[in-house]
Amino acid sequence: MAIKADFHLHSSFSGDSEAPMEDMIQKGISLGLTQMCFTEHMDFDFPVSQDTPAGFFEVNTDSYLYDLLKYQAKYREQIQIFFGIELGLQAYLNELQSAYTSAYDFDFIIGSSHLCNGRDPYNAGFYTGRSEEEAYREYFSSIIENLETFHDFDIYGHLDYVVRYGPNKDKNYTYETYKDLFDRMLDLLLENGIGIEINTGGIRYGLKELHPCTDVLKRYRKKGGELITVGSDAHRPGDICREFGRAEELLRDCGFSYYAVFHKRTPSFRKL
């Protein structure tokens, strides 16, 4: 396997994971990784529910960094461990998001859309009373709004995340259906020097393809895009590097020769 870096990982510092950080690191080492980046959740103003109490997706960044520095030192001879964050983007929170990204010396920031206009696409109610296409279009339009107003992040995560939870998932989903929105997204990413990730986590949710779908990756490459990271979105050790062989093959098929890793917000490239 050519890809030796997993740049989308969660531990028990994220509300939806129970995995000790050290267990994740030891698993990464056993899989032959040379680099791994933790990207714990920071989603400000996430809707409060029985399953997501207030602050559920807001990492205690100081505690997280304390442990990460401890394990960086402990495992420095075996693997490089990087300090990342997955920032849940919402346009009305731009001032708060800017203050947060400036407050810490992150190696890597993923910008992700876990909410769309304050609603969670994970919940069935997001799709009620309208077509799946209408719901997906609202979600993709919200990504465009984020990209038009906020740029202090490195990679947009799981660009078509919404299809994980749609009534038919990606059964009827194609790039062509949303070409107008995706092309605007890709243009904004390129204009602002922001890349995209191949996120292999969608396969665990029953999707046919990785995030984003193959045709979006091909379009990004055709437009001149080269900045790609690879992440498993693992929330437990058993999912680290899952489907990385498929990601590697897909990148090559789409015309990529390299993938990126980040240190101090600066990319470097690794040959596939």
C-alpha cells in the first residue's frame, strides 16, 4: 500500500468515539503507517438533542493537545503524529470559527459540513416533505456559502457527506445531477487554495463509492486540482486505513500521482 498517512481520525476526545488515542496510535503503527493526524470534532452550536447534549461535538482542545503531545513524544521513533481538527462549518459562525483556528497551532484543519442551515442531514426529518434531490441541493448550496465566506482551513472533508444519510443514499446520486453546484464548489476551492479529501468512511455506511464520488474527483483533476488528502474517518482502531487500497487505485485512475500530508498548515506531497 503506497498510502502511509491517515489524515482523518477521531479518538475519545470526539463525542462520537470511545477509542483511546493510544489504541488508535498503536493500531496505526501495526498497519505500517508513518504518519497519522487526529482531527477531533469541533462543531460549534450543534443542535441539542437526547443523543447530542450541549457541547457534544466540541472537543476540549487543551486536554486533547496535552495527550497528543504526550504520545508524540512517546512514539516519536515509530510514527509522526499530527495535531488536527475537523471544524464543522456554518457561515453564521465565521467570526467564532476564525477565532478558534487562530488560537491553536494546528498542523491541519478539515472544514466539514455536518449541518445544513442548522439542521442535521443524519436525521430523517431533513428529507421529509421534499425530494431527495431538493435536500441534496440545499446541502451542496450550503457548502458554496461556506466557501464564499470562510477560508481558514486546508481541506474540505467528505464533500458529498449528505448522501450517507439520504433515503436512497447514493443509489440515484450522480455528479451530473448536481454539476452546477459541484463546479462552483470546485472553482471556489481552487481559487482559495483549499483541497479536498478522499474519505473512505462512506463505504462503512453502505455507499457504492468513496467521498466524493469518482466523477467529482475527475472533474477536480480536470480543473487543475492536485491537493488531495486521504482519511479513513475512523472512530475506532479497526477502521484505520480501511479501503485505502481502493483510494489509491481511484486516485491513480482519476489522474493523480501524489497525495498530500500537512505539517504546520503546509502541505507536502507523497508519491502514489
